[in-house]
Amino acid sequence: MEKDLLRSLDLLKENDEQVRNDAENALLTVCQNILSHPNDKKFREVRLDHPLVTAKLLPALGAIECLFDIGFIETTDCLSLPPEAPLSKVQTLQKLLNKNSLSKIPIVKNAALYNLMPPTYTGEEKNFFKSIIDNFQSVLRYEDANLQEKAKKVIPIVDLEIATMTRIRQLHRHIKVNQTCSESGITKHYSEDDIDDAKDLFLMELLHWFKYKFFTWVDSPKCTACFSECKQQEVMLSDDPRCSRIEIHKCTKCATRVKFPRYSDPEPLLTLRRGRCGEWANVFTLFCRTLGYDARFIYDRTDHIWTEVWSIHEKKWIHLDPCEDVMDRPLMYEKGWKKKLSYIIAFSKDEVQDVTWRYTRDQQTVMNRRNICSENKLLQFIESLNKYRQSTPNYSASRKQYVIKRRLLELVELIHVPNKQNFDDDENYKGRSTGSYEWRLARGEISESNVKKNYFWNISEYGEKFHLQYSIIKDIYVIRDNDGKILTNISGWENGTNEIEGGMFRKVEHDWKIVYLCRSTTAISGKIRWCFVIANPNLYVRIFHLQAISKVFHDGNVSWELEAFFNNANQNKSVILFINDISNYYTDQVKGAVKLILTATVSGGQGDCAWQHAQLFRQSLEIEDDQSLSIDIELEK
């Protein structure tokens, strides 16, 4: 049978390069889907009218033959792999296709760059500088025209352009609303300058699509035998030059060992579409280069990767983190994640840059951590790499002048940014959202301690009617007027709360396409408090209306209560109302109150997953516009 398969693969080689590449990628997709979901019938069937067949397999000589060789049979309207067909044939085809794709990838290391390291460098210095050279060479992969063509095929450019135009229209409406309401004391969030460049706004849509519709975060792969959770056991070296290493994960139920290759080459990731921050930033940077942006790959030595894009409109490098769907928030890692930063290096086709100072407000502390080599030695080495790259025969003089001017603009920015950042409030930053709770806790990027946010909603600021909505999918609070126009918004569920207990966090299950709030894995219970005050002494609460969503499993419990204070002078006197039905709760028993505190408590559940058995605001990620929490408060004089 393997001889037949080799004969079919030889036939495949007789096709034009683009036809052959499309067919091989399609066959790889079929193999990977079957091997990842061996017991799922839908992955063992390939419909004859599916674009995978009509556009990629049928036009290629030998492609359909490969499917027959590994056991597929033809039924009425599809090709099907019977349950009794051995998966060993599928694995053989996958290995042979991977070998073919390896032969097409030019793995060339420029020895001259490594010779730039003086022999007097210490072992630690050499390892550090070697990693810089490796990254500097690997980003040239993004310039491969064939790879960019493959990347362009998976980006919904037209849909993203439509979303960008919609965003521009929304911003125009916000500007008009804010200008109209400025006399009422409502802060103006947008100006015409904010929507001056559609290319930057397109990046926002690309970032959002990439996180929520294209790529998937993987802490540990599911068991291929029983689909249960796995835990990492060991790491192996890989013979595949596209792969930096292979993690071995072990099923917690049936003990099956599952391989998780960590690809450093973005091409296979266009099909796999999964990984951690390295894979995310790798593919996202490729997408940015494919779409014509000057983009660079950012390596943080404290173990994170992201992207920067040069904004022609802003005349500066813009920070983009595809894992978090965050744009232009460079202090997020130091302030929100509490990372102890040291070296942050940027790599592009043009140059290497030390960009650490864009990401910190505490220069002196960071300097104390930078002890691998002297600052002068690092600067000289980076300069030698840039000089070498920009002196190559194919590097134009005009491009070199452009890069020099761009670098001067960046250096001016980096000189002034640290001082300006000291005025940026820590409360504007939040912790990491990607990765399991245990993974983030182990890395020191979140804390399990109770958090006093001390935020309160001044409801009298918006007149006699206050309408607040929170979307768990978009993770944003929105205040609207009676006509539905947005008056203000706050991103991040925790940024609108007064107090958080029990390590409450936002859990995104990409495999089930579900998102919700729950407590930490070790907490017995978790609480969230929202505070609403009436600052206007002439106004008081008349009615309170609540609509919310929660979900419980296996003895999990979610409870709600509303505490009303009627006297500003004596905050110890209050009335507590227990809310039994949050689907449509209405009360006038808080009439005359000047302050309200709404509390949601999660508890209960069974076993090791008890923390997941009480969920706030559980929603499907496929819902377009959810209202996980809706609060209406009417005031009277």
C-alpha cells in the first residue's frame, strides 16, 4: 500500500507548483483533522462538493488517489474513511507530505552574522547574542512571496475592510454625541484625528478577528484517544527544522501520550491555527507583512512574544498583542501583568532594536536586571547586525535613508516616554487573559489575592435615567442614553467593579466557544461588587431593574444581593435585598437610596473542577451582540 501511496505522491509532483502546494496542504488538513479527532465521524468524511475537493484536490493529479490509498472509499456524495480503516496509513501520508514540505523550505543560516561575535564574549553573552541572530534571520521568512500568498488566502480582507468602515462610522457618531454632551460634563473620548487613518483602524479589526475567529490558544492538547485533559510531561528535540521542540503531554484519564509540536515556521500554523504566544505572534506578524505593514517581531526575554507595526499616520511603532486583542498598550506587561522586564528586542527585515524603554516606566529597576552584558556591548553588537543587513547588495540606499529617519523618530520617543508614563494610572491596566489560571499564576502574571478596585458608577451624572450594559464577549461596559446612543464605555470587566474576591477571572474556552467569569481554581467562593452612587444631593433612587445571566453545574451556586444606603452621613445604616430571579428583577424597595452595592457570589461545585461549576455571564463566542448584564436605575428629585 505504501508503494501505491508513493506512486500517487510522485503523480502529485507533476502538477504546477501552486496546484501541488494547494493539494498537499489540503491533504495535510484532512490527515491532521482525522488524527486529532479519530473518533469523530465528520472528520472522516470529505464532501465531493466541498471547496477543499473542488478547488484543491480534484485539479491536482494524484491527490484523490492519495485518499483512496489510505483507505477512503467513495459513497453517494462524499469520500469516507471507514471506522475500521487503520490510522497508520493516515500517519504515513502525513509524514510523507511533511517530508515534501521540508524540502521546499530554505533553511539557510548566514555564518557571517555569527562571526560578528568577538571571541572574548563570555558563554552567557554568546548564548544571548546567538538568540538575537537567530531571531534576526528568522524574520526574513515573512518576506517569502509564496508564503505571503498562502497567508493572504486565509485573511478575510473584504470582511475586515467592511468592519473597518463600520467602525469609522461609529466613531463619527461618537464624536457628534460627545460634542453634543460636552456641556453636560461627559468626557470627550474621540476626535477627528482618531479616525484620520483607516489603515491603523484596519489593524484593530485584524487583531480582533485573529484572536476570536482564527487562532486558538493551547495550554495542553486534548487526548487523541478520549478527549480528556492532558498535562505536560516532558520536552523532546525535533528533527523537523520547522519545529523548535516537541512537548509530550499525558492524558490524566487514560495515560495516552500526546505530542504537541511547537512550530517556529509560520507556514504549518496557517493550517493548524493553534499554539501559545510564540505561534500567535509568528503568524500575526506574517499577516501584517502580507498586508503591506512595516511590522516587526518583539521578543521579551521574560517569556512573551508580540508584534509592533509602524504607523505612518502616528509616526511611531504601535504595540499589538494578538493573544490579548490589545493595541497600543505597551505598559500592559509591567503594570497589568506585573512582569519583571529586562530585555525586549525588536526584529524586522531592516534592523534589530532594543525597545525595552517603550515598555517600562521604571528604568532604574529594569537596568538593575540587565546583567548579561554591558549596555555598550549590546549596542555595539546590534549596530554591527544592522550595518551588515543594510549593506547587503539588494538593500537600496533609499530604504536605508528611510529606516534611519524612522529610527531617529523612535529614539526621540523612547527618550521621553518613561517620564510621561509615570502619569499613567496603574488602574488602567489589567492582568493577562490568555492561558489557564494555573499557568498564569505560575508565571506570576496574576494574583489570587482580593482586589480593591474602588470604582463606582456616578449614575446622577447621566440625568434621571441610568442604563448600563456589560458584554462578556467584548468585555466592555457601555452606558447608553434613552435613544440607545453610547455615552461612555469601559473596557475590562474588572475595571467597572468596586471589589473582587476569590481570584475571579474571565475564562475563554476556545474549543467550546464559550466565555464566562468564574473563581480561581483554589478558592472556595468568589465575589464581585459593583457600586452605584448618586453624587447629586437633589436626586434619589426611585427604582432598580436588573437582568443578568448565570449558569451552574454539579451543585454550583450563584447568588445575588442588593444593598441600599439611604443616608450619606451614616454608611452603617443599610437595607439588604436578596435577589432570587436575575432574569428580570425589579424593585422599588430601594426608593430614596443614595448608594447601591450589587454583589454576585459564586460557590459550590464538585471535585477538581468545582471552580468552573458556578459561572457568571456564560455566553457563546458566536453571539454577535450579547447583553450579559443590564442594569437600569431611575432617579427622582
